[in-house]
Amino acid sequence: MRKKVIFGNWKMFKTNKEAIEFIQDAENKLKLPNNYVAGIAAPFTALSDLKKVSKNIIICAQNCHFKTNGAYTGEISIPMLKGIGITHVIIGHSERREMFAETSETVNEKLKSLLNEGLTPVFCCGESLEIYESKKTIDFIKEQIIKGFKDIKDSDAEKVIVAYEPIWAIGTGKTASPEQAQDVIKSIRDILSNIYTKDVASKIIIQYGGSVNPKNVNNILSQPDIDGALVGGSSIEVSSFLELFKTNEK
Ligand code: 13P
């Protein structure tokens, strides 16, 4: 059975002090339901200290460079992240694709490098409002996945976490309905089945992201192909982050 994986993505929020206070408080209060995994993608400046105070919350990076080292001013390499114990890295977030020239080709390089180094990539994909309205979502996502997963072998593909985040739902309060999100995520699993095998695709964790909050999270996660959430706004306060883990069963 696939786990339910809920990661907060703080984006460019929180000083180191604020980040430490959050994780200490959240670790004390977190009641993780069976089969759930919790994580926070924090700014680079906080990662090292957060690794020291975290216990059950996975500390994730929000980006990396695909080269081991070199003249890339301002970039952070995978060995640097690995050196402080980071195991998970978000790549291809739409904000990086739109504002920082991330392309499917660079995302593919990052995916390959992360898997070679034994880290878990959180591979983001998702369409703009324009693509959504012109009903080209599946074609667009298919291209992002085919290009992003180029030359990734079966045994590596199953280790990737995919996050489907429609851009029109990010930070807008407009969530895709659970059924809409399920339809696209099911299509993503079918695309992965065609590239790999049904068995490989059935092992891949696929999250939904875009205005997920404590009120809608359980409906979203009740969909058969949705294995978790990538959460921006509702992961900033400890209380709302913790509420994401309150399942209906309890
Ligand atoms: P919001 O939850 O604020 O819509 O952000 C989603 C997101 O981009 C997470 O990576």
C-alpha cells in the first residue's frame, strides 16, 4: 500500500530562528496517523539546523543544481545537501519553471543526479490556467513527464515522488475538486505505466498541490490515486500544518 505523504513547502518564508521554533513545536505536537509521512521543504539557510532538531518530520530542500560542483554562483549542489543529511529535494516547481528559467531539460538533469546520489526527488508538474481552459492539461503534463523522466530506469522511477500542482490552484484559494485532481493524477499514473510498467507506476507516490488546507485535505486524499499533498500557505503556521494530519478515521 502506498503511503500518504504530506509535505509543507515554505517557499521563501521563515528565518532560521522561525524555522527552528516551528519544527520544535510541530515535532512535540505531531500525531502522525499510520501510514502517513510528514515533511517540510525549508529554505536552504535553515536546512542544516532543522536536520538537528527534526525527528519525525522529513526536512526537504526546495531546489538543487544538477552538477556536483563548479562555477555556478548562488547555486547549491546535491553533495552539499547530502552532506547535511538531506534526503528529499523538490525539483521543477512551477514557480522555478516560471520565474527562474527551470526547463524540463534541467529538471531531467536534476532528477538523474538526485537518483544517482540516492536522494528522493519530489518532481513537480502542472499546467497554467490558459492550458487548463483550453483543455490541454493532459497533453501538457504528458510532455513534462516524458521529458522529465527521460533516461530514468524503472528501478529509479519508482523512487520518485510526483507532485501534480495546477498553477491556477497555487496560492489562489481555487482548489481543483478532488475528482478533477483524481482524474489528472490517474492520467499521470497511466502515462507512467506506458513509459515503465503498471507495477512501477503503481508504486509511485503522486501528491496533489494547490490550495490544500485542513478543510479539504481529507477529501483530496480519499481519492484512489492521490497519495499525499504538497502544501504552501497552510504549512506556514504550526496549527494548520498539524491539522493536515487529522484524518477522518480518528
Ligand atoms: P499553496 O498551498 O499555497 O496553494 O501552494 C502550493 C504549492 O505551490 C506547494 O508547492
